[in-house]
Amino acid sequence: MTRTFLVFMSAVFFSATTLGQTSDQGQTTLTLKRAIEIALEKNFTVKQAQNNVESAQTGVMAAYGNFLPTVDFSTSWSGGAQYFNGVALGSSNVRSFSPSLSASMTVFDGFNNTSSLSRAVSTSVATEHTLGRVRQTLINRISSDYYEVLRTEKLLKIAEETVKYNVKQLERVKETTRLGSTSIVNVYQQQAQLGIEEASLVEKRNNYDIAKANLLADIAVDVSEDYRIQDNSIPEEIDKVEFESLSGLAKNFRALTAEALDHRLDYLSAREQYNATEAEVTAARSGYLPRITARGGYGWNGRTTLDSPEKTNVIPVWDPNTSTFVPYQATTPASSYSSELSNFNTNTSYNWSLTFSLPIFSGFQTSNVVQNKLVAKKNAEETLRDTERRIQVEVKNNLLLMQAAQKTYESAVNNLQLQEQNLKINQEKYNVGAGTLLDLLLAQNNHSTALSNKINSVYQYLKAKSALELSLGRINEQ
């Protein structure tokens, strides 16, 4: 059993780092890139942001429409007859047809149309930036979920192999006890250790299942389907080049915050929202300025009188005075309706106007609107400043978290090397009878803990790096 545990755990760590390189039959391999693609396609928050972008774009089109004339067409047709019980009582022999076409255009409205366009464009750009930030935030969350699945999966693999090792160790202790080489106490100690490792295995399997379910739920796929979480592009070790680049970032915090303000889409969105409120103030003040409107129209009037023999019908009509039916003569044109559109006397008319209006007093309504828009502008300005401060804090915090993750990783690597040597020494002592089983179990626990800590530190660093990239606005969908 010399060096058995070291070799065993080294194999465990190697298998954990290469876990998932082959897919079991019936499983769908889900890489980080594919998980992000599915999430961006199905996530409801992203869809809502996309709908907001489409709505804002229609607002831009409507704002451009304020510079174009409005055109209306109307027509009327008159004429007809009156009937009683299917018999014509009389009919008008006059027919008229009057179509008209009119157009109006705002020449000047106190810069309301130009301000409305600026506001619509700024709002549209802001929604696009918001959509981009929503997608970036989702990418960061999916990445974090994915790292958590990989982390818990590797810890589960270590726990499984640790239980297998302790089962074999228990068999060996029982055999040496049967031969009289060791005390029965060693059997009890090993059984207790095996129970601890089995309980830890149950916990780690539960953690893995929860992490995997959370990932599948966030990317909006069926959690009941079997997916293999695997991505060989994700590093298992953090090299010195990575830490050197981190050191360079930490030395120039001002440049980092400036970069964040240039690239953070939520900050750019807040700035566009502020621009939109400025345009709203200008639009509100247009109520103090004059308005000039141009109108023009064309009309065509057609009128004709039907000249045709008439037909007289005598019908009974109820007379309420005498309470009897009395005869009534009704005349009806005998001509057909095909002749009604002929021989029209037509008249055409053209008209145009230029209207100038100046508001004198609006009951303080315009002043109230202007004041409300000024308050909205001040609030947007405060939101912009708060976003700037929040970005600076986020960059600082995430940079500190990355530095802490670096130190944690370096410490975990050094401790793992130390515990490997310690385990090796205690294993050899136990094999030659110079050490106790309790010492060996303690060394095994320390080694397993150090191995787990190293795995934890790797994914802690990857999560911190992703969070820093999000705070800097560097996350892209590729």
C-alpha cells in the first residue's frame, strides 16, 4: 500500500480535470459557448429587452413622420328614394358626388418636432444599450453557473474515489487485524472514516445535481433531459502569464474606470436617457413659441337632376285623424340607375392657407409641463452620476476579488504540494509500523481538503475574472 493513496488521488485529480472528454451514449454535450447561445435565444429577459428595442424603433419612425405632411381623402354621394312596404313613396331626382383631397404640414412648431426626434433617437439607442447589457449580464450568469457545475462535478469525482479508497483501506485494516498485526480499534477508526466520506459523497452529489439543474433552468432547457457538461477550453490551471496581466490591471485603476465608462452599456444607456430628457425639456418649451401650419386642398363636386318620365302609384296610407286608410299618390322616376352618372355638372375647387398661431395664456399648463420635464432631467442626471459611482465601486471590488482569488490559488497550490509530501511520509510510516492509522487518516483528510481547495480556487478565480470583465464592459458574445 506504499504510495497507494497518493497514486490513487493523483489519478482522481487527472480524471477530474479531463472529465467529460467523451460523451456517454444518449447524452448531449453542452459546452459553455453552446449554453450561452441557448440562453441568449430563449431567456425571457432578453426577449423583453428586444421587444423594447422594436417599440423604440417605431417611435423613431413616428418622430420622422412629424416632418412630413398629412394627407386626407374624403368623398360623399347623395340621392335615393323612400319606400313603404316595398312601394316607393317618392324619390329625389337629384344626385351629387363630392370627392376631396387635402394636405397639411407643420412649418414651425417651436422646435417640438426636432426635439421629439432627438428624444426618440436617444430612447432607441438607450434601449439597444440596455439590451446589450442584459445579454452581457446573462452571459456572466451562465458562465458562473457553468463553472459551478464543473467545480461540483470534480469535487464529486474526488469524493467517489475517496470512498472507494477508504473501502479498500477498511478491507486491508480488517485483514491485518485478523492476522493480529493491528488492534480492532483501527477497524473502528477506519469504519468511522468511511462513514464520514460516504456522508460527504451524498452532500457533494446533491450539490452537483443542484448546480446542474440551476444551469439548465437558466438557459431555459428541459432539466429532465440528460446533458453532459463539458468544455475543454476552460483551463484547469492558472498560469503566471494570467497573474502578470492581473498585476498590470491593478496598477492602473483610473484607466480601468475610464475604460468601463467608455464601454459599459448600462452607463451609455443612462447617458442616452439623460439626452432624451434634455430633448423633452426643449419640446415642452415649444408651448411658448408660435406655430405655423400650411394647408392645401382640392375638391370636385358633381351634381345632376334626373330628367325621366315619372310613374304614379296609389297606395293606402293610415290616417290617424280619421283612423282609416286613405289613398296616397307616389311618383317614382322610371329611368334606370345607369343614367345617374351621366350629364353631371361638375365644379372643381382649390384652396390653400398658411396659419400662424401664438399661445398667449394656457392656464399655466405649459409652465407645469416644462417644470415636470426639468425635474425628470435632474433625476436622469442623478441617475447618470450614481451609475458612474456604482461602476467605479464594482470595478474596484471585482479587482480586489480577483487579487484575493489569485492569492487563494497560489496558497492552495503550495498547500497541496505540502500535503502530498505529508501524506507520503505518513503512509510510509504506517506501512512500516512507525505511524498510527489515526495519523494516516488525518494526512488523508488534509490531502483531500487541499485537493478540493485547489479546485475551488481555480473556479473562484474564473468567476472573479468573469465578474471583472462584466464590470469593465468587456464581455462579448464570442
